[in-house]
Amino acid sequence: MKRVAVIGGGIAGTAISRLLAGKGLDVTLLEKSGQLCSGATWHAAGLVTRFGGSSKLKKIHVRSLQLLNEMHDKYDIGLHTPGSIRIIEKGNEARLIEAKQNVAMAELFDDPEYPTRLISRDEVKELHPLVNEENVECGVYTPHDGDIDPTLLTTQVYRLAKENGATFKFNTEIVDVVVNEYGSGKSRFILETQEGEKIEADAVVNAAGLWSRKVTDMVADREDVVKNGGMHHPAFVIEHHYAITEPIDAVRELAQSGHNGGRLPVLRDLKGSSYIRQEGMGMLIGPYEDECVVRTDWPRGPPSSWGMELFPDKLDRIEENIMMNIDAMPILGTVGFKTIVNGPTIWTGDSLARVGRSTLPGWYDFNSLTYGIAQSLALAEYLAYIMLEGEQPPGFDASDYFDPLRYGKWATDSFTEAKVAETYAKNNRIVYPFENRSAGREEIKGSYPLHSVLAQHGAQFGSFGASGIETPICYNAEPLPVHDSTTFFDFPWSATATKEAEHVLSDVGLSYSSFSKISVKGERSREFLEHVTTAIVPKKPAKNEGDMPCRLTYATTPKGYVCTEFTLCRESDLGNSWYLVGSRDHHHMDVTWLRDQARNWEGGENVEIDDLSEKICVLHVAGPKSKALLSGIDERISAVPFMHGRDLQNLAGVEGADARVFRVSFTGEQGFEFHFKSELGPQIHDILFNHPLSSEFKLKHFGSAALNSLRMEKGFKLRADLDLSHYKEAGIGPFLAKKRKFLGRNDSFEPARLSKMFKIYTDKENAWSIPGDTPVKTAEGKVIGYTTTAAKSATFNGTYGMGFVYADADLPAKVFVEAYGSKFEAEILDTPPERMKGKDE
């Protein structure tokens, strides 16, 4: 990759151009208008913050402010850093609980100079004398936050990009893109402008902001793109207001007195769902109103002629928010507005940017940035690393947040419209664990044949994640309020899930499993899998004809970081056909990653990779009586060896009911998985569940919560538990080939953290309430590690969690975990508390 074309001259496009040109690449930025910042950048409110409601956003925001401060110290880019205060209103206990968790998580990632902390009502008033303290319980204070002038910032980044050698072409609108095959002797991309100019490039970055969907469409219908899973860009332009007041005497007086360095802290009025910051000697108010206007009439962005235009202001839409802002800061009610801005911005359904590679090799996304000013410099670093190194930066797995592949074709326009409207309206609402926000659910419900069958049996469907697949969290005869749940503790499904897990331990259970299913074939497919995964790949012929040996294995990046896991199955003794099972939420990412590795590996042209995830469905039977029950339904099942699969025609003698049966179980109990064509789902389910023996053996359904409880005790990891750690940190020693090289192998690597389990002494109410990225501390309060996932124990009292401890930390016998304002004693475990079962039973 030598020549890169960047489409779009906002903050995102200029930021990535600067970094890539600084690395010696030939970068050309193409902007359709005659100047920078047209579209959304120029009218942005310019807020920057270190606060983040999640670890990934926290890391991005902390890094962004570090970069902004460095740049401001050199060039004066209009950065103001008076700090910010999130107002926790009086009487809102849930808001306070959330705030305590945010502050606890911040300890893991804060800049030590500027720690996030809870401050009292009096401290809020002292920092911001114009706040009505009668409505304040306390505040979350993030020092050295503030705002920046978006145009000054973008212009300075542009100058630095030019100094690094980047070329900027204005009045250059791209109207078509030609893609040539690698090895054709032609440039990979040829971009045609409205004037007929043809610009050649080895790689393209779509940073077209409001028009980024239009640019995506130029390549999305290509046959090879569609075959590889498509390019899906679920985002819409929306309208967002902010209003600037007339000058306020009290603001001027405080500034002249030097209070807080001459500038008031930024307020986040959470009750009024608004940001309020100083603008000159007045205040700028930006509400997130309940009535979000999603411009579905512009599915591919505004007209090309749109540049510095705004929408007509509609103050009636934000009136309710403004009235609440006046309650929080009464002086706002004494002045009028001198400027009202109703500008376009572009949102995805989760309000997170699209940053990373795509299913079209050489095509990268850097667009749909809801918070572009706050995030672009750090996200440009993130993208540049991916483009230059072929992987995410070490220790920063943001695929669930920013990867464009997190959405598939299931994210239709109607789904996206509903989700954008919900996310915008709830921008400052409390975020609860297992909340399962419901917008868009009607658009994807019933997306696989088994869905309606499971619903008839009382399935309580939880979140649909990044796969568009609703999975049952538990089963109950009467509906449970599992959607839009507003609790941190004792969830609506907790008691039911606990009983389901207990039943699996004593008898036998049936569950739906939404794994990914991937086919890898070709004469060099075994060599390829040995190259990209860590465990020993089966080579010896199977003992019995038809047996398909399986292995749990992990995939590593070129630098040795664990990016995903698979159970791989050899489909024939020839070793030229393999079946991989992994995380359904990441199947687009995993398939694209495998194809990327095959393309970069000599011999990869002899490897064919297909995504079977939608074509194949999985049911899972587990528990100590599972083998006896299934052997009675079809005696052939009893002969399937542990960690093997076998194809069974006409399951239970039913014509056409063909299934591949594996003797494996993610519960860690004795168990079996049935893999079959998705359309056979209702039939296979009824064969298993309605068989006369099933009633005798007390077969019952169980959901994902019970499964989580059971897998945790055995130490079975989810992708979140890997946290893009190095293979020497991840706790996967038994799954590393002792002698064979694999991608990124470096046994001399010095771990910075180590995978561990934790026994957490929670009470009944909190047993399911230990979130990921919760600090693990000593009795003296020193942070020595953190959790990744946790669940109530099915076998023992309390909670078990997974996570990491810092390699250089002294590990005491007792540690503590603080979650949602409660402090729990915990122990660090070197091994899982329960053994894996099913091998010998």
C-alpha cells in the first residue's frame, strides 16, 4: 500500500491523512466542496471529554485529550479545559449507582493527573456558582475536560497533513469507483470525479461524513463484495439543535474574576438531557430531545450541493429540555438566544463510529462519527494502526464498538431508523446492565425458523447483539419484563435462570446456540489453519469411520494477540475440509479476518472460506442425563466420542432430518450439539423435545443466562474474556502447540497482565451484577486488575468472574471488587472452581 485516497475533508479525513502521510504514504484527500469542514464539522459544538460510559470510549476519550493538549500547546487550536460535571440529580438513586460504577471503571483508564471523581453538592456549587444546588445530589467531575473550536482544529490538522506531504484536492466530488483485482497489473482503485478525472489508489478511506453511505454504495453491489458478506452502512442523517444565549453578566463577572481559570466547567444536565457550556460570555445549550428527527428522506445523505447549510430551527422540539435546563441553571431563564443552530449529523444505531477495514480488501471506513471532534484524533491513530499493521492496537479490542462489520444485512433502514431515534433520545438516560433496549426488535424478530418454536415454549428473548439474532435469555410460561429493564440488581430473569442452571446440573436441558459456522476448504487448508491458529490441528486418521475430531483453538494477530477462538472440526481424514464454530456476534469479523490472512499467506489462493452461519442452526442438549436420553432417541448418538462429531442421516428415524452431532458442550457438563440446516430447526427441535423419553428424563429448555453461569464455573472463556490479550497473557496455555510456529508466535514476550478467575462473595441480590471492567483492588485500595465477565455460580454460593491481574502486582490472599457502589470481598483463583465434565461419563 503506497497510495491512499481519503474521501472527505472534515476532521476525520484530515486526521487520518496527517497520520498516513507522516508514515510516508502518498495520501490524496478529495473534498467535494471548496473548503474544509463542510457538512457536519463546521457547526459541531466542539465538546471534548475524558469521560466514557464504557472502557473502550474511555480509552478513546483519554487519548484524544492527550493529543489535543499536545497540539494546543504547540499551535493554540482554541482548546478550553475547565473540566466537566455530570449532574446527579437529588433523589435519583439509580443515577447515583450508575455514577459510582462509572467512577470505579475510570480508575482503570484515567490519566493519573486528572482522575474522575464524585464531588459533593457544595463542590459542584463551588466549581459552577450558577448551578441550582437544591436539585443536586452530587456530581461526576472530570477535570481538564472542555471544548475546542472545530474549524481551528481541523485547519491545524490540515496544515500538519500538508507538511507531512498529503495532497488536498477541493471541488472534487467522487461519482464512481472502479475496483481491480489484486495482481491484475492495474491500480486497485480508480476513483472518478464529477469532472471526469481518474484518481488511482491502492487503498481508500471513506471519511465522507454525511455522504458516507453514498460513497459506500459505489462499491457495495460488487459481486465479490456481496459474496463476502456485503458492505452494510446502517446510518442516517439526523437533526441536532444547540442554542447560544445572549451574554450573561454573571458569566462575565466570573470570567473577569478568574474563577476556575476564567471559564465555567461544562455541565451535563442529565435530567434535562443536555450539555451546557460557556460560549463567549453566554452559554451554549445542546439538548437531546425525545423527538429525534431521522432524515429517512436522505438515505444517502444531503444533496451534493449542501455544504454550510442548516435546517430551520424548531425550538418547540427542545422546549421541554430547555425548561429543565433552566431548573438546573436558573440564570438561563433571564436571557434570550442570539443564535440557534439545527445542523445535520450522522448517527448509527448505537451512536458509535464506523472505523476499520471492510469486506472489500483495501477499502477502509472512517465515518458516521457521532462525536467526531471528541474522538477523531484517537480514532485516526486506531485506524492508521489497522491499515499499517493489519490488526488493532495491542490490548484495545474495539471491534464491538467501531468495527464497520458489527452490522450485517439484518440492519435494515427501518431497523436503523428505530434504533437511531431510541439511542439519540436516551443519550443521557441511565444505562442498565441487561437493559435490552427494545427499539428495532420488531424489525428482526423471527429472523431464523426456530424463533417462533422457541417463543411457543416460553422463550424470553434478550438482546440481539451484533448478529441480528435474538437468543433466549431464559424460558418462562408468562412473559417477563426482559426488555427496557431498569434495574442494576435482581433482574427479572434471575430466579428463572438460576433454576434452569440447577436443572441442567441435575437432569438435562435443551438450548438454542447462536454460534458462527465457517467452512474452510482446499488442498492447503490444514497448513493455513496451522498458520493462523494456536492449537494442534488434528492429523491422525479417525479411529472410527465417519468420526470428525475437534479441537478448541485460538486465532492470533501478526503480533501474537488473541483476536478470536474457534472449535475446529476436521470433516475428512484428507484434511482438506474443516468446519469452524465461533462467536455469532463476530462472524462477519472472523470470516473477513480469515480471508485477509489467506490473501496474505503464500498458498492462500488454494483456501476457500465460506460463512455458513445463516444456513446452519444449532441446538444443544446438556446435563448428566443427556447421553442416556439422546441414546434412547437415536442409539447412534451414544457412539459419538468426546470432542468428535458425526453426521447422522434421518435422526431418530425421521426421513430427511439430517444433523451433525458433536459431543461437546459449552456448559462444561456432559452434552451434545446438533448442527443442521436452518430450515430443519422446528423439526429437529420437536424430535428432541417431544420424544416420549424427553418427558421421562425431564428435558427442559434453558437460556443464555443459565449457560453463562455454567460455563463460568469451568473457566470457559467468551471473546470478552480474551480482551485482545497476548497469547502469553490470555490463559490459553493448554491450547498452544508446543513446537509449531503460528502467526505472531513470540514466546519471549513479557506479559503485562495475566488471566485469572475471581471468587466474589456477593449476596443474592448482586449475584448477577458484577460487570466487566470493574477494578479489582487490595484492601488499601490499590488497583491490581479488573474483571471481564462474571455470573452467579450454579453450583456454589456467590459469583465467579474472569479477568486479568497486572503481572507486576503483589497478589494478596483477599481482594475486593467494587460494583455499582457496593464492595465485595473476593479471592484470586489460578484454576476454575469446577472441573469440566462429559469426557468420561
